[in-house]
Amino acid sequence: MTTSALCRPLPSLFLSHGSPMLAVEDSPTARFLDRLGTLLPRPRAIVVASAHFVHARPTLTATPLPDTIHDFGGFPDVLYQIRYPSQGAPALAHDVAGRLAADGFEARVDDHHGLDHGVWVPLRRMYPAADIPVVALSVNPAQSAGWHYRLGRALAPLRADGVLVVGSGGFSHNLRALDWQQASGPAFPWVSAFTDPLREALVAGDVDRALDWTALPHAQQNHPTTEHLYPLYVALGAAGEGAKGTLLHRDVEMGGLALDAFAFDTD
């Protein structure tokens, strides 16, 4: 990744956030995120579609001072002591809800909900000062990749207004199939069989192929549930028509947790 590649107006991003331990541990993905925040033009606000914020209707956080939600269990105490004290952006949340409503979505705002770890874990690495306002956007696993792509398309104009749109999920996410004793190592064959063609489709700008993810090999094995995949399509849609992906980072943890990150832009 070069500085020149990220000096233009803001792309949209898809980030694989992996384990909550990403917030405190050293790893290739942690070091990548530490650099990424310094390479991007500084946004005035950030909208994050998070795998851990699920609603039937698109919902945006409009909390002025959102709490840090520790929505996980069984991790070291240090994780539960972390606070990410960014401000919210209620006016932006209402603006985005209006854009979504204009495109036929039954959007709503929530003025109490905080920031789940799909939001604050990657942002803590990218922007440790927590000095950029943040709005979280929900996903809906009962909907389709195409529905989330349309959701992202409604957000595309935000890029021209200095808003960074991020999808935070996982490029593959089957926790039951991970090798918990092996932090690093090659991807399982069934992971590569899925992630390789999806990666190729995104880089080529082949949106139709990317949206047809269930036709890829071992799709259900890589994503037995869809909440970690669908933020990818929000980010892809937010880049606008004709967008292509730039692979910013790839790594695999525990054999089955693919941690690809992409920037999406129309150039």
C-alpha cells in the first residue's frame, strides 16, 4: 500500500476485525490498521456498518456520547477495561437515515445504543485518539448481499462530504472450524477455495460475481451465518457504480479466519 494510493478523496473500506484481542495484541493485522489511519485523508466523521449491530430495519446510532460495548465473553480483563470515548454524530445519523428512507429503506435512529467491538476495535487501532465522531449502522443477516449493496449505494454521496464509510466484519468467519491452538499458518483449503475467487471478483470490479457469493466454493462453510460478510457489500456499494477493490491487507489466523481488508473506489 502506498501513500499515493490513499491521497485522493476517501474510499470506502472493508475491514476484517477478527478477534477482540486485535485491540491489544500485536499482529500483522494490528500493525496494518495502525498504519492505515495515518495514510487515509482525515475524515470529518466515520460511519461503520458492523457485524455485531443487527436489526431488521437499518438502524443508526445517534448517541451524542456513545458507550463502549464489550459484547464478548471469556477474554482477558484488560479488554473489558477499554473505553473508546469518541463522540457520536446525531445530525449525521439523521441525515443518513433520511438518505436511506429516500431509497426505500425503513431506516431509524437509536439515541441510546453504544459502539460494539466491531466498531471500536478497528477504530482504536486506526484512530487511537478517538477524536473523530462515529456512527454505527446495523446489518440484517435475514436480508441478502444485494440488499446490503443497495444500502451502501445510498451512502455513496457521503464520501464527497468527508465521511469515511467502513464495513467491519470478516472475509471468512466460521468460529467452530478454527484451529484455536495455531494462531498463524496457511489457510485451510476450503477457505482459499472461497476467498480467492471472491477477492478476484472484488479487485476486478465484478460486482455481479461478488454479490453471487453463495455460488462460490464452500460458501456456507466460510460463512455459516452472514452477519460478518454483509458489511463487505455495504462498503462495496458505498464506493458507487463501477467501483473496484484494492486489496490493502490479507492474513489468516487459526487457519480459517481470513482477515482481508479492501479499499473501494471508482478509479
